[in-house]
Amino acid sequence: MRGIFVLVLIVGVALAGGAVMMTKKYVSAYQNALAQERASRVENIPTVDIFVATDTLKYGHRLTKENVRQVRWPKESLPEGVFTSLEALFPPGSDDAPRVILRTMEKNEAIMASKVTLPGEDAGITSRLERGMRAFAIRVDVSSGVSGFLRPGDKVDIYWTGQVRQEGAVQGDFTRLIETNVELIAVDQKASNDIDGAVIARTVTVAARPEQVAALAQAQSTGKLTLALVGAGDDTIASVIEVDQRKLLGLGAIEAPQEVEREQVCTIRTRRGAEVVAIPIPCTN
């Protein structure tokens, strides 16, 4: 009887061990299948190897190989102008002529051609001028320069205040909007937008077409220029605006006095002794 009990115990233990092994094998197979499914799901998204910043890169910083690293980026959301090879980002022989940062880039931000110079190119304001544009400096102070809150990259409207002489007479002071949505490329001698706090600038540099430069030069030499900051994302175009003192006070235009028609009087002169006398006669003409 004792032998049968031992035999049953051994068989039970063997069956339990077999069940445990089968369960472990099943769980392991399920985990492997799940891992393979997840891996295949990731591989189904096409990716491209690009270069990103390893740390915050500010304007004027020289770009080196230590500042970048290669990552996999989804192909469908690939930014324009990224670098996909180390040879494109650092051409042979560029060690002595490195690229320079034009715009601040944060850590893990993609390195793009619009944010760095060409190898060996200076990061001055010339690199920020588009084709056909020119740089023009405007004198400003705390009142005309929006209290020092201007930054490179901002857009401003430009107003002219002065006097106009016509036929030798001064027509009075008035203010007129002369240019709209003009882009600032530098404040004083700083072309970077990494400016902390308000800066009371003495000059700002704008990007303008040659005909705009001529108009701004004439306006600056004949009156005072004032800048008005345009809001970010504001694409409205301001119409012609002109205000003088009478319009500001709500007064109408000064009307010229009407000439009173005078009655024509015709006379003849005759001498009476030593006296000359004018005698009225009817006018025939």
C-alpha cells in the first residue's frame, strides 16, 4: 500500500513538473512573438538618418563634429534642408573653414541648412539678406524704437513725420505711413535674436529693396522715422495712412477765403484850373 502511495506521488510530481515546463514554454513563446510583432511594427515606419544638435547651439557658434549626432527620423516628417550624411555637413577640408550657427538651436533639434552658414562663410548680416535685398540702418531712440523691445527677425511699419513746403509755404507737420512689414536683421551691431530684456538701441538695420532704401534715405534726411512693431503671424497689409494736426484734432480743412467781386468803376480825368478832377463815366467794356 505504501508502494502505491509513493508511486502516485512520483507520478503527480512528474505531471506537475511537466505542466510547469509547458506553461513556461508557452509564456516564453508568447513573449517572443509579441516582441517580434512590436519590432516589425517599428520597422514598418520608413526612417532616414539625420544629424541633430547634442546641446544648445547659439548664434555665432562654430559647428564641429562634437556638436552633432546621428539619429533616425521618420521619413514622412523630414524637415527641409536637413543633412543626411557627415560628408554633406562637414565637407572634406572644412576643418579650417567651419560652418557657423545663424539661429539658436536647442538640444536634439535637427541641423538644417537655413540655420548654419556655408563652410567658411561669415555669420554677418550679409548671410541674412535674401536675393535682391539691401541692408539699411535707421536711427532710433527709446520712443521711435518701440522702447527697446525690437529683435532681429521682427517686422515693423515705418512712419515719417515732417513738414512739406509747397510754393514756398510750409503746409504744417503731418505723419505718414511709408513702409509696411519691413524685416529687422540687426539691432545695433547684433544680428542674433538672443537678446535678454529690453535694449535701447541707437540704430536698427532693415532688409529693403533698392527703391525702398532710396525712399527711407530721403525720409530720414527730411524728417523723423518712427517704428511700429508688427505682431507675430500678422499678415495684414496696412493701407495708406496720413494724419496732420487738423485731422488729429478733428478739424476740417482750411478753406481759402472767397474773393468778393468788386464793382468796376470807370473815370476820366479833367483839369479845372490848377486842379485835376476824376469824373465817373459808364464803363463800355
